[in-house]
Amino acid sequence: MTNNRSLIFLVLGITLMGCLCLVGLGVAGVAFYRLNSSATTPLTGPYPPATPFLSGPYPPVTTLVATELAAAPPTSFATTPPEPDTTPVAPPSGQEIAPDVLAQMMEIEQQVIALRGLDPNGEFDRALFSPDQLRERVINDFVQDYTPEDAQQDTLVLAAFGLIEADFDFYTFYIDLLSEQVAGFYDNETKEMVVVQGEAFAGPERLTYAHEYTHALQDQTYDIKNGLGYDDEPCEADSERCAAIQALLEGDATLSELQWFTTHSTSQDQQDLFEFYETYESPIYDSAPAFMQEDFLFPYNQGYEFVNFLFTEGGFPAVDAAYLDPPVSTEQILHPNTYPNELPVTVTLPDLLPTLGDGWTLLDNSVMGEWYTYLILARGHDENTRLGDVEAERAATGWGGDAYAVYLSPAGDATALVLSTIWDTLTEASEFAEAFQEYATARFGPPTGDLTWESDGVVTLFVRDGDRTLWVAAPDLATAQAILAAVQP
């Protein structure tokens, strides 16, 4: 559903003079900045925060693409731009790179090569775009592959799990988001590295370039698309695996970025960054649903923690080894000690269309993963239904594998869902069951029967059977019971 050109956009996370600066990634292959004004203020989320970076993951309902973003000087923009023209157009061309800027780029490349320990073995193009040119290119790419219909489908799935409201305008939100300080990317399809050109090639741009060049080295060494299987089709089939790979890629680039910053940045670079973030604002990001704000940072925060764990154990050779045996779940990213031996259990669900009857359609089916299990419990759109961070983390920990499916009713006015999860132990299944009952009561009101909740035209059933739990929801009790009967062993 998302951009089938694997763009990689950068996140900045630099503790600088008491200012923790964050940049995040969007679910549809876009990214943008976020500023946390105090380095001493803990970030949201109970999982280990990146040190000294961030804390925060990736929706299982959209095709994952390798994406990320870098720092761009603030520019003015329309909060809601006109509906984009989806007619294919030639991408905007970059600006000519001045000799002194090219010299800086080449110097940073050599510094990153020495720090990261990967030798270049291929060609890539460098490009400088103005903020307007870069924004135009990214939006054009986005709208070619992500339609309002795609966005509506994602909205229905996310709303079914309580993460956003059913009338949330996903498509306009992403267009607005792409208008907010888009900064740069590495395109592993075209082998092109693009950095925004501000008033100068200054600290934010130089730091961005160090991060992005790491991606070029990753691609030349490991082949992001074909070697790692990080592309639209395989990621749509297994978004959980691709979320883990993205965390590896971004965590690696963030570690390299940090090492470059601490080793090679100048006092002017540091001053530039401080001044940039001192005045930076991100109203679109700040208006994002709570789960998105947390999720956008997962590849960078938790990815950094995962890669730093490997680096601490065995330096960059240990990181390089992870590309030969990549992580396959967000559980492995969140708990690096489970990598590589603890693999997800494959969970299957039957086709429920015969059970649901004529006119029902499948909206989405995939794997939820530990991270999204946590987000559902702790970052629902209604803050009154959210469990505490520690409680939600405890409930999600022990995830062993899952499968979910969401269906749309014939009239298009209701959904049905099922989430089947296997837990590592009986105790962990019991902990999730207890947490889910608290969550369901907060979201739907007191149970109307044994582990049954009814509210606003939704009937929710929950069953725990040993190390397996089942969450079923449908417009009426008869349909919910029919689904439950079809999926129970």
C-alpha cells in the first residue's frame, strides 16, 4: 500500500547542551522531526530507552518500506495543502553541489567508512534539494502508491484495535506530515542520497549526511532490497520481520551517526544543531495519535538499543553478523538477549469469509507482534482506556507469536476482528489475560457476560486456553460466537 520505492529517512537523536532532539518515522514511508525540550525528561514507553537517544515501533497494517528522515531548517508550509495530483510527473531535480560542499560530503564519507568499518563497493548519486523541492518529490512518490482508499482501509483496521478514531483522516494527515520539515533520504532503488539544502551545509545537514551515508554502505554491502528482503511484497507478507530489519538498519545508522558526532563534529556543528532545535516546532507530529508518536521512533530508539547491545558484545563485527542472520520480530529488538535463538511461533487463522457470509471482505491480516500488542494496551486513542506503561509492557512481554485478521461488513459500517496469540509460558498468557480484561472494561464498560463486553455496536469476546489467547470482536453476539467457534481448535 505504501511507497514502493524504498526511501530511507533519518532520525536525529543528539543530547546537546541539555536538549534531547528527536526525529521520527511514519507508518507510510515518511518521517519528520520531534523535539523534546529536556534531556532529563523521560520519554514515553516502558521499554529500555536508547542511551543517549530515544524511546518508542511500526504498524502491522501497512506495507513496511525502508524509510527515514534527517534535519531540515524550519520552513513555512500550508497546514493542509491542496489534494495532490496523482498524475505521474518528473521528479524535481536537485541543485548543483558547490565544490566546498562536495568536499565536505566526501570527507564525511571517509570518516564514516573508518568508523563503521564497511568499504564502499558501488556507485551512488549525491543530490541537494531545497526544502520545497524535497517536499515535492517525497509527496509525489507517496501519492503514486498510497491512495485515499488505502488510507481508509488502514483507518478501519487501526480503529478496530482502538488506536485511532474511525473518522481520522489518515490520508490528509500524511500529506500534512510530509509538508513538515522533510529533510533527506537514501533511495536504495535509484542509489541516490538526497539531503536538504538549508541556508548552508551546516551541522544538521552534515549529521544527516553521516547517517544517510551509513545506509548507502549498508545497501552496497548487504543489498537492502534483495539481500535482506526489505521491499514492498515481502514486507506486506510479514511486516513484523520487516519492522525488525528496519530497526537493525536504523539502529546501525544511528550508532554510526552518534560515533561520527562524538568523533568528528566541530564546535560549529554543535552550535548549528543547538540553534536549529532551539526554535524548532512540529505541530503536525504533535497532533498525531499517541500510538503514532510512539511508533514513529521505534526503529531509531529501540533499534539503537538493539544494535548497541550487539556492539557492546562484539563491536561492529557483531553488528555485521546480524545482517547475515537478521532479527525477525520486534520481540527480538525489544529484548536483544532473545536474539537470535527465540523465534516467533507461526500462528494461522482460517478464512472467515465463509463464516461471516456474503458481502464481507477481508481488510487486512498479518502479525501484530509484541510492540503493537503493547501499543494497543498503552496508547489507544482514548487516554481513559490506556493501561499504565509498566503494566502494558508486562502484559506484552512473553509474546510468542500471533496472527490477526480484520473484516469489513457488507454495508461498510462495521468490522470484525480476531487476534490469536501464543505466549511463551502459561504465566505470561495469564498476565496478558488479566491485563486485557482491565483494558476491555476500560474501553467497552463492565462485562455483560463471562469475558464478554458490549458497547456501541461492538461485541467483544476473550478466551484464554493454556498458552493461547483469543480476542474476537464483531457487530453482534451471534457473529462473534461464530468467529470464535471457527478459530478455536
